[in-house]
Amino acid sequence: FMRSIKILNALLLIGVIFFILTGIEGIYAEEQSASIPIWNGSWVSKEYHLLILQNGTSIVGSYEPKDIENRDPGVLKGTLSDDGRTFSGIWSESGTISLIMSDDMMSFSGTGSVDQNSNLTPFEYTRTGNRTSEGILQENPWSGTWDTIHNTYTLLQNGTTLSGTYIPKNPDADESGFIEGRISDNGKILNGSWFESGTFTFRISDDGKSFNGTYTHSLSESAINDTWNGEKIE
């Protein structure tokens, strides 16, 4: 009888240990899946081209309309679910959005709404999109959020190409816009153009936490260069 009790207690102890380990593994798996930047990259929907940067469980990004005359560009911001598959957030025209990634991580689908804070009539809509890149490696040093004297930049690096969006700190004095460029083979120099038809050349620091360079307000060869510096904040 005593032997049976000992065996029963041993089985119960094994069961408790298994339950605890299973729970720990589940939590660890959720943390790991949410930390993998599966949303990084470029995407296309029926109406927009999107650039998305994932930082842990946070998402920032930009979208550019295919029909620039009738739709406005903007930015996305939000958080991910524990498993990293569902993005919930807002877009810059004061609407909400929820997107779910497919099992093969090559497409998303979801719903969105435009609320009363927008200039548009409130409505709900569905949104689907497909991945157009293989993703952006987390170690690409230009990817991230950068702070400058006038704007905040969200940059997405994919190899030697880069796209991004910027938001002015004083929206009354300037407008949001987009930039795109190409990175030198050594990864240090970024050359490109920005939305209001200017050019820029930035050099990233050795520690990847800041850049300095010049920019212009014109594509003309005689355009005057002004200095421009930035620091990475994410």
C-alpha cells in the first residue's frame, strides 16, 4: 500500500513538472514568435504600396497610394499579438486597422475603419495584401526610427535599397513625405531623393546610432547643399 502511494506521488510530481515546463515552453514560444520580424518588408494591396518595420511587438510603417491624385499617403503604427501574427493599430487619417498574417507569411487580410475624427465619412472596409519582398534583416543598420531637428524618419533597408517616410515635428509648417535611396557596398553611405524633389547624401556612424550628411531642395546640379544630422531612437 505504501509503495502504491509513493508511486502515485511520483507520478503526480512528474505531472506537475511536465505542466510547468509545458507552460514555460509555451510562453517562451510566444515571446520568440513575437520577436521575429516577420512583418518586415514591402507589401502591396489593391490601393496601396506599404512599407512595414517590426521592432519586437511594435509596428511602424508607411503607405503610398497607387492613385496619388485621389488618395493620400500616410503612416501606420500599432502593436502585435503575442504570437506576432495579428497587427492592430491606427493609420494617419485617424482610422483603426487590424491585419492577420497568413500561415505562409506571404499575405495578410483584415478590416479597418474610418472614425469620426477623420475628414471622411465614417465607414468600415476590408483589406488584403501580398508581400513583395523577402523581408528586411534586423541587422541592417539603416532600418529604424531616426530623429532629426525637423522630422522623424522611419527607414526600411532591404540590402542596398532603402525606402522610408518622415513626419514633421511641426505639421503646420511642413508635410509628411517619402524618401528612397541606395546604400553603398560598404553600407556606410546612403544616396537618394525625397518626396519634395530633393536629393540627399547621408553617412552612418560606426556604431550605427547616428548619421550626418547634406540635402537639397532641388534636383538641379546647381542646388545648394544644407547639412542634415540624425540620431536613431528605435
